[in-house]
Amino acid sequence: MIALNGRTALVTGGSRGIGRAVVALLARAGADVAIAYRSRAAEAEAIGDEVRALGRRAITVGGDLADPAVAERLAAGVATAFGRLDIFVANAGVWPPDEVPLGRLPPDRWRATMAANLDAVFHSTRAALGLMGPGGRVVLVSSTAGQRGEAGHADYAASKGALIALTKSLAVEYAPDILVNCVAPGWVDTEMAEPAFGGGEKERIAGTIPLRRIPTAEQIAGPIVFLCSDLASHVTGEVLNVNGGSVLCG
């Protein structure tokens, strides 16, 4: 039922994990896709080739989006390739795996996390909104950590909580023309989470989730693409929890 034929999309962090799954699903639904990546050019090109094999257009643009010049270059690339932008998914981010209490948290780690998870979203979202007209869709990818906090990862939780506040602010600022929503996953079976899954931890974590499983990236991509579709045409400023029931805060 989700048809995005003729629409154009931009996904940050599109070379792997949730971002890659979102790119693939958007293309299968009919959208042309710009894939932003930080350093994994070969992986970005690989998913770009998959998009083209479906008969859709794809471009890849690399760089650190915490640099506003990179975000501007990304937007210029999208404008040149597609002429406009209908869908923007801000997915790129980092999760420092080491648990460090705030009293011992190095300022450089705090700053690096904020740069990747908040500054980059600010610059890229602002650039993307400049290409959008009525009917546009923006989805920011937050986390359960942004809702309930995460001990030992205050930097990550704070950055993801900020995205929820940003979602609600932009939803009002850009209504009624552009819908802005947020998806908050819990644990996801991706490369980023692998450091936490060793020594039986993956099974233990799955046991704490009411659905008793850790989702794939594709299971997060579905709700994101739903919010990009006409099925969600009266939804804005929402946080869609995709966590298997592990955080019941809806």
C-alpha cells in the first residue's frame, strides 16, 4: 500500500544498518534516493547500485555532516540530481560503547557525541528543509535512551533526547506544509550494537524485551518509511516507539 513513485528522498547514515535498510525500502516503494555517508564510500555505492537496479535514481555524498559546509554540499548535490526533496531521514549517529559515569566522562567524548548525533542533524535537517515544499516528510531517528536515559551513556541519551525536542519544535514550525516525526528504536541487531552483544549479552538483552527478540534493521525501517508515506498524512510531532515493548511510554 505504500507507494512513493516520483518522490525523492535523502537518508543520512545510509551506507549501513538502519540507514541502509531505509534506503532499500524507500527504493522498493518507488523513491529516488540520495545516500549520505561519513566514510564508507564503497558500502554507500553498493546500496546505491541496488537502488539503481530497481530502476530508481541514486546518488551518494560523503563527509562529516557536523560540518555545515558538508551539509550544504549534500543539499546542493540533491538539488542538482533530483531538483527537489520530498523525504528526509536523519539516521546517522554514533553510540560510544564504553559505559562511563558522568563524573569521569571526558569532555572530548561528550563533544564528539553531540557533534555526530545533534550538530550533524541540525545542519543536515536545516539544509534538507531548504529543498522541501508542501507535502514534505522529515523523520529523525532517536532512541529509547532519549526517553528514559541510559546510565553510563549520558552523552548518547542527552543527544537523542534533544532530537525528540527538535522533532516537536519543527513539527509546529513547519506545519501544515511539512510533517516532522521521530522514530525511537531500542536495541537493534546492527554493527553499531555488536560491542554490547558479546559473552551472552545478546541473549540476556533479548530476554528483557517483552517480544523476546532484538529486531533487525529492516524492522525499524518499516515504521520509518510508514511515516514518510501518505498513510501517515495526519501524523506530525510524534515519537513512534519501535522497541518490542521494552519502554512503554507512548
